[in-house]
Amino acid sequence: MGIPGWGYGQSTDQQPIQIRSDFDHGSMGVLKQAAPGVFKGQTMHFIKKDQIGNQYYWFYIQVLHAADKPVTIELNNMEGVYRGGPHLVYTDYTQPVISNDQQQWKRIREVRYNEDDKIYTFSFTPSSDTAWVAYAHPYSYGRLQQMTDTLASDERVTTETIGESVDGRPLEMIKISGKGDDKEAAKNIFITGLQHAGEDAGGYFMEGLIRFLLSGDKQAASVLEKCNFYLVPMMNPDGIFYGTSRYNWNMEDLNADWDDGWTDTTDTTTEPEVLAVKEWTESFSRNHKIDLFLDVHNHSQKNRRNLFVHPRESFREFVEINSGLWEVGGVNSNFDGSVVWYMHNKYDIPAATIELTQSHTGNGHYLDIEDYHDYGAGLGKAIDRYFSE
């Protein structure tokens, strides 16, 4: 990805252990060898455009020439700034993931966190000459491209580019419908994801929803009979590709850029990704109604609950339907300037943020890609029930 992230160390054979991050979604600050197989350094710290944010939590590296060799990485300065206050997301139960092929991932169990010094250490022994290690299951820009290419042959799917990112990457809208545009009585479901780079479980959640809708499952067919789905799986393609923590390539928090002057007169939308979605919703709403809006996010590994965060009390009915199908709760709250706040205020529709944990839900089972796929399918089933009642 072009952001520095290199480390070299002594190896018992002719090639030294090499650590790099110059690939799609990769990210790491400079690592230096402190002892054989031991690397010390820090993650990349991304400073928000207004200088009052510092996001640091995402890392994704490739480890070369380390088969069967113990590797330890010690990351210091593991503290950031969020909304003007300290941002501390690492704990002694933060478990990164490791893979030999970028497809199958498992957790790294040997972790330590020094709360006083803000130092996070983890150790692993790769079983192959090349391994990938990340803060959590990475969902890359390339993976989304592969998925949209696969969907192109399905007659129920229409893909449209609705705008571009700061760096010129397309912002893709995926429409999934059982009967096409003649479904005038259908409910219209609008869902966005990956506004924040580093909240990658949201990508797998959306993937799981799409897989369910196109699966041929009886309930999937039922929900497509009554609903059109409009999905923007990756709102922040630059942040994903370049491996930032949270921000887009202008170093802005997209989910704080939706203000339309309701809370102030200066903090208005400036980012092209947000402007593109606003323009689409305004155009769509001239002739159609959006019946449900959801925005998919992740907590860090620190928070161990899946939640709907919703601004209206009546949304609890939808939460209750979901909680019977997948592991999720709800809280009645709001964040001024967010997309949910915008959609709720401008269009007066049911709207909520989905916050997924990236560790476990308190039962000790660390979540994996299949769990997120199942959660996405659970949402699809819940939408079917909700609009059947």
C-alpha cells in the first residue's frame, strides 16, 4: 500500500525474517529487530484532519522466511485520541489473526498487554514460509472486487458506481431484488458498511447477507419477494486499501461528516464518499421511500457485544426479532453528525448502527469469518420476519 512497514531480523538460515505491509490493506509502522525473532516498533498513527483525532489500532503484515521460527512483535505507544479523549482499545484478551493463504485465519493466543506502559506484545510461530498477521480478520479492497465480479452474472443483482473516493476508487452500490424495478409495493432496504477502515468484520457481515439473499434458501426467496436491497458494502475504499485506522484518505472520519446544519452551521459535508451517498439517497427518495436504513460498524476487540444503536424507541421491535436469530442486543442512543442521525432526521425512517465485536461476545468463543457470515444471514431472516408482521 505504499506506507512504510518494514522489518528485518536474523534467521537461522540464509534469508532473514522479513516483515512488510506494502500490499492491499496492509499497515504497520517501522519495526526494528531487538533480538533474534523479536521485533519492536509501533503501528501507524493516523492524525485526523482537524488534528483532534489519532487512530492507531489497525495493523496487517506479511511475514516472510519464518517457517517454524518463533516470532515476537512488541508494539508500543498503543494509545490514540477519539472525539478529543484517550482512545485505548488493546487489552490482554486482544487476539490478532494469522493465515498462510489470506483465506483461512486462526487466532494468536499468546498475547500480553502492559496497561501502564501501553505496550502490546504477541508471539507466534508460522507454519509456512509466508504468513499474514492482522489485528482482526482483514477484508481487503480486492476481496470486494472479487465478490462484485462474481455477482455480475446473477440476474437478481445490479451493480452501479454512484461516486468515487478521494483517491478515485469507485463507490459501488449493489442492488438485489427478486422481481426488478416493477416491485412498486416492495420495501426498500438501504445498508452501508465499512465507513471506517479497520472495522473489517462489517465486510464479512455484508458478504454473509448477500450470500444469504442469493442462496436459494426458502426464507431468502421470501424476503426478496417483498424487499429490494440497496447495499454499499465499502464506503471507504481508500482507507481499506491504504490500511488506515478509521479515516478516509483525507484523514476524515466519514461517519462524522453527515451534518446538514441541524446541529451547527459550519460542520457540513465535505468528503466525496459521503456526498455521493447523499446524492443517491436524495435522488432515490424523490420517487421511492427508504423503509429501513442500517450502517454496519465494529467495536474494537475491547467491546464484547453485538449491538444495534438506534435513535428511536420503536426500533426495539426490530432488535427483538434479530436477537432471536443471531447474537445481538440493542441500545437507544444517537451520534450527531453520523449517517444514522442523518437518515433518521432527514427521512424520518427506522435507522440504526450495527456494532459488531471483533473478539468474542463474553462466552470465550472468539469470532471468525463464518460467524460474521452467519450474523449477516441472520439479519436477512430478521428483515423477512419484520416485514411479514
